[in-house]
Amino acid sequence: MELSLPLAKIQNYLADGSEVKSQYLWAKRPLLALTQKNNVYQNTPLSKSFLISLNQRHENTDKATLSANDLEKLKQSFNADQRAKLLQLKKFSFNTSINGRNGVAVFMPISNVYGYHVGGVMTFTPTLKLYISTTEFNVITVMLALLLLVIFLYILRKSNHLYEIKASFQRFLDALPFPIYLKNNNNQYCGTNTAFHEFFSVSKQKLFRRDASYDHKIEDFKVSMSDVEDADGYLAIESDQIKGDEDLTYKMYCFAMAERGMPKQGFVGYINDITRYKLLNKQLKSSLFDQSQFMDILPFGVRIFNLEGHVTFVNKALRAINGGKVTEFLSSECKAVFSCMECHTSVCALHKSRILKNTQRVEIIKHNEQGEALTYEVSYHPYYTVDKKIQGVVELTNDITINKLLLDRNHALMLTDELTGVLNYRGLLNAGENYFRLAERAKKPFFALYLNIVGLNKTSAEYGEQASQNLIVGFADILKDTFRETDIIARTGNDEFVVLMNDSEYQILDPGKFLRLDDAIQTFNMQSKVDYRLIVDTGIIEYKSTNHHALSELIKDAEQIVYEQSIKRGLNN
């Protein structure tokens, strides 16, 4: 007979040696649409004793069948709601008793292979009772005894392990050179080290005594758990009265103890002798104060950089140069305060001093509040630690404006003729050397004019020294007006001048004449109101690479032309 899967599983379970019983109670239509139907159910409202199990291989199928009396008792015990659920083929259950055994009766609908509800099965499951035999009781007793033994051994081993941990922790505390102690939430000592007892000269027996009337000498620095909690779990107290010795200063640190997510369980504290550190700190502050005073006395600016390039100190002179406040300098970068205009790492003097470890110097120009351009010399010097390791760079800024002006003035006096304002012979060689090398490399035209004022000594003898100086100054002015600004004009002697023309298109027609200059001299003489006249011999020579290997050789050839002219003039006279 083909049955649905849930019913088959129920029948297999019920017939498998259990005391559960079942009965097929209700059927609406045949379970299978077979031509020859087996008479295993009745189309009556309540079937009496048909077992839903055909061709069962189990032998104890009687345990899966309710007797007629038992089934009748079950039917009579239905209430109206249960009878309605029975006719509607809905699952329900209720407590009942059969043959003196209490249990639970359950009605479950069954379906055919097409899914239609065609009937139901009633099962009764008695309440299980546990029966233990003597042998089983002895076995359980032995197992419980063994379990208790294992638990005891585990606890013993665990306690030994905890003791070892506690002993290791105590040895660790005793190895610490400073006093340390632990207090619980009741402000009672629960742990100390050897240094603590030696520090306060108190034994463990007295310290851990629970007698409230006993007064410890070390309670002069009483700290409670509430004090630590008020300080957010960390409290630091500095005092010279912890041990009653005013010559020594101690600091006590307290930290709250608590597991994560748990309330605080006490606090740990330790005492540190800070007398030496306070003395060193006082000496350091005094030294820094003296250093700051000394730095502020210096007439030049001082700034100190660390290895990261940030400012750690500035003196009064540097603040005056830059017009800033101390807070604007400290921890700021170099370029944010004072720029030497060489901030690339390849040329930065600060970077070179830090990396190359040598002194660097640069000159910068900075305008003050009045708009005056001032020149400063900035030098960078690395400074080192005691073990010769570089720890920063010292920047010195010195105002060299006056020195620079004096130097420039001195340089100008060295290269300039004081009477005429043009270059002297040294200035001629210094400035003309660049023109000569340019003509040598670029093959550009380059001319040298040698000029000699004729009869200057005679004019001085007849008309006075002032007359000869007027001729010299007047001739210098003529040269300035006649030649280009790029041409070099120099007075090389008392009555001798040299003009260098670079990259000029001038064509030499007569090496003894320069027409524009001759015209200017003639105009000067015509406009002059004195009896003496300006007469000049001229020699012009063009640079030739084959003949002139130095500027002095080119000037000498031009001078030779003037010399020849003076000889001719002497013969004619």
C-alpha cells in the first residue's frame, strides 16, 4: 500500500520497539486510485481498529495499535473544539491516560500521493521514566568520583600556577629600585616591594595589619582611591615632606587599576626621588637664562635651527631686524621668517651646513621700515653634541651696510680717477679684460684709442695748475659725450687717456685721427674763453688675434702711434 512520507516514518518509528501506539481514525476517500482496492479502511465517521501498516517487516506491530477500549476512551475525551479539528483534519494534541500510563495524544492528518488530506492518525506517547540499575549506579558513581578528582587536580595545578605568577610578580616588584605599593578600593595595602619597606622602615606585618587603630608613619602622604578617581585615574604629587626630609624632594605617581569594561579595583603608586632632577632643571633654567641674556647683548642677529630646519631660538637683534615676535619665529621654517633668496637645496646655505657640516656665508639685501636697502651677511655654523654629533645650525646675521659702502667706496677709489670720474689704469685693465676676451672668442671688432693732451705741462707753467686741471676735466667730459656708454674711458696718466670700443662698426681711415673727437675738441676750443687751447694726439689700433695676445699689447700699439706723432711735431718745431 503506498502512503505519504510522513506517515511511513511515523509507522516505522512506532513499530520499532517503542511503547508509542497509533490508530488510523478517519478517512474521507481512498488513499490510492487503484483498480483493486485493499480493504484497509472504512468510509465511516470513526474507524475502529485498522492499522495503517501493510506488509510491515517489523514483528512488534501490536505496539503500534490501540485497543478498542483505549480508542473509545480517546474518542470520549475529545472536546467540541478537538472534534471540530478532527473533522477538519487539523493537527492537535492533549494530555491523557491509557492503561494507567500518563502521556500525550496527538492527532496528525495524512495525505495521499496527490497532496489531498484523506485521513488522520492518532498517536499516544507515554511519559518517559528513568530507571537506573545497580551496575549503572556504580559506574556513574565511579565516573563522578573520577571527575571530582580531575577537577581537584586542575584546581591544585591552577593554584600552583597562580602562586608562581604571584611570586614572579613579587620578585619583579622587589627588583625595582624605587618604592612601589598597591591599594584596593578600601585604601588598604595589598602589595608592596622591598624598596618600599626600606624607604619607610616598616615591616610587612605592620603594614598589612588590619587593625584600624594602628597608625602608620607612612600615612603622612595619604592618597585615597577617590583622589585618584577625581584626577581621572592619574595623580602626581610632588613634596619634600613624604619622608620628612626637607633636603630631598620626592614625587609620587598614582595610577588607577581596572580591567577593561570593569570598575576600578584600586590603584598602584610609586615614589621617585627627583631632588637631582630638580637641581639639574634649576641649573638648566639658570644656564638658559644666562644664555638668552648673553645672546640679546650681541649686536648681531642669532637664530638656531634644529636638524628639521625649524627655529628653536632667536635673539633680540634678529627680532629687531625682522620686526617680528618670538612666537612668530619659534618652530617656523627658514623661508617663513628670513629668506636668503637661495632656497634650493643645491645652493641653500642652511642645507649645506646641515649636510656638509661646514660654515656657509651669503649676502642679502633687506629693506627696513623707512625703505632703506640694508646689506646683511648671513653665516651658518653647525653646532655639535658632546659626542661630536651635529644637532643643529646657528645662523648669524650681521649688518654690513656701512662696511659694504666703505668697501664699495674704496673699490671705486681704487679703480676710478678722482679728478675726472673716469676709470684709472687699474680700472681700465679690470673692465677691459672682459671686452678683450669677448673679442678674442667671438671674433668681434675691438678698438683701442690712445689719447695724449699736448703741452699740458707748459699750460700749467704759464697759466697755473688749475688751468691744466680744467683742460683734463674738459677733455674727460668731451670723451664721455663722444663715445657710447658701453665704451670704456680711462685716464692712464697725467695727460694720457685710453678709450676701448667693443663691437663697433668704426673703420680706421687714419690711425692718427678720430673725426668725431676732433670735431668735439674744435667746438670746445671755440667756446672756451681762456687763452690756452686743448690739443690732443690720437692713436687708433684694431685688435688682431695674430698680433695681440693681451690687452696691454693692444694699448701699447696705440700708444706707439701717439709717440710717433709727438716726434713728428717736435721735428717740425
